[in-house]
Amino acid sequence: MKQDKSFFREKLSGVFAPITTPFDEKGNLLLDQLAYNINKLNNSGLRGYLILGTNGEFKSLSEEE
């Protein structure tokens, strides 16, 4: 099923902010902190957010993370 260009234009319009992946000092992923940050962003008026390495932390992420 082919989508109309206006459908995609609407879905991708607005501000999408990059977010960091929170780690502790030992390099452990902080899932609770990530969930907290996403909940705050969901209430911020942003259209969406970009995750998993958009700020360069992809070098620190394992496949599991």
C-alpha cells in the first residue's frame, strides 16, 4: 500500500530532539533514567526524539544495549 507524501510530511514535521543514552560511572546502562527522560520528553511538546547513538554514544553501546 503506497502512502501519500503528505502522510509522511505530517508524521515527520516538527521538532525531533536527539537524546543521550544514560550510563553510570561503570558504563552500565541506566534504564530507569532513560525511562524518566523519555517520560519528560513525552510531555514537552516535541514531535519526537532520536535515540541510539545520535549524539555519538553508539561507540559505547553493545549489541544487547
